[in-house]
Amino acid sequence: MLITIPHVLTADQIAHARRTLASAEWVDGRVTAGHQSAQAKDNLQVPEGHPAAMEIGDMILTALGQNSLFISAALPMKVFPPLFNSYGGGQSFGTHVDNAIRHVKGSSHRVRSDLSATLFLTPPEDYDGGDLIIEDTYGIHKAKLPLGHMVVYPSSSLHRVEPVTRGRRVSSFFWIQSMVRSDAQRTLLFDLDNATQRVNRDMPSNPAAVQLTGIYHNLLRQWAEV
Ligand code: NI
């Protein structure tokens, strides 16, 4: 499942993030790439653990913790501390698959990447190119989202970032370990949650509302790791 989460951050939070990141130190993005992806990767990143990345990353994680669409779609168990990348002057990231296990630098924490997320911190009119292209079993999807919107997609998919030929594209990116490892099961739960909420809203007195809620939680009990 590929899903767009709109308005993850407020306008004030985006402005603060852009200011803070503009004054941060940026290094070659290959520092967090695996062996295969290092050959495909050409961008800049704020180093992991940099105070600017920690501060803005915490702001993003706090916002996501209150975002019901994100929680319903991702069923997050662990979220990797957000990282930040920047593409300009023709830079791109060729086709790759994200590493399955990510170690949080300076700690013993590990996150299995079930889902990958990109949060767009530059308005699309400020740069040319830079589309995130995601290939899954349903074909090829393009994401170039409005400022402050985020795309979440299976980490198992092949994906790439097309060359940025004008301006500079700054984004946050990170990985999510879901309580439900299987994309198919997670997608079913998300669909069921949406249908249940609709029944609860439109027919709150119908016994099916309670029944659907029960089925959702009983499936989650079957499938979730906590
Ligand atoms: Ni990737």
C-alpha cells in the first residue's frame, strides 16, 4: 500500500524546520547507504545525530504520534529517527531497495524497515525533477507532494529519486517498523478500519458497528507483534 498523509506539519513548523535545516551541516548522503545503494546515491544529508536533525526529527515524530491517518495506515511499532536529504544540481538516487534492518547510531536500537516515508519540505514549484518513483506489484507510482505532505510506501519496493535539475529539494526520510509486518494484512486492517469508522459515523446504532470494531481488533490480535 502506498498512502499520502497530508499536512503532517503546520506552516509554522515547516518554516521552523526549513530555517533550522538551512543552517545545519550537510554531508555526502552515502554515509547511510548500504553497499548497493551507495553506488546509486548522489545527494546530501544532515549527519545522523546532528542537533538540527534531532530537533526537527522529534517535532516530526510528535506530529505523527497525533496523526490518526498515519497510525491507522502504518500501525507503527518503532520509527527510525527522521533523517534529512537534499538534492540539487542534477543529483539523484537511482533504483534501489532500502536495507531491511536499520541501526540507530550510537544506540543498540534496531528498526526493521517495513515502511519507508518521505516528508516533502520544499514546495514542488521550487524545483524541477526530483519525483520519487516507486515500483510495486501494481505498477509505477510517482510522488512529488505539496509542502508538508508525506508519502508512506513498502520498504520492499524498488524506488528512485529522479534528478533535480532546478532548485533544491529538501525532504525528511525515515523507516517504520509496523506492528503488522505483512503489507497485505496491514492494508486489509486499514481498509477495515476505514469501513468501520464510516459505519460508526453513518449508522452508529446499527449492531454491525460493534461487530466490525470487534473483527478489527480480533484480526489485530492475530497479526500484531507488540
Ligand atoms: Ni530508499
